[in-house]
Amino acid sequence: MSQALSPGTARQAVGVLNEALMVTLAAQITTIPLIVANFRQLSLVTLLSNFLILPAQTGNRLWES
């Protein structure tokens, strides 16, 4: 990433990705027990889809800034 971007821009992009990943993990850790308690099941597709949507979500946040 640092070859395509300046060091400052690369650090900013990694920081945004790191922040988005932490928010996604925190949301999953918080909601998984509630989902399992209410529905008595957990779809593993949900866990995968949240990580797959992360790049698009981050791109959207960068574009809004």
C-alpha cells in the first residue's frame, strides 16, 4: 500500500480500516448473544458478510470525508 500511496495517506487509510474493523467486531460481539438468545440460532453467513462488506463501508466513509 505504501508504494501506491504516500506514507501519510497510507497511514490514514490503514487507520480508517483498523477503526472500521474494530467497530465491526465490537458490534458483532455485542449483538451475537442477543441474536442467539432471541432466535436460538446463529447464521455463519452473517459473520462472513459483515467482514466482506467492510471494504465497501470503509470506502464509503473515505468518500464522505
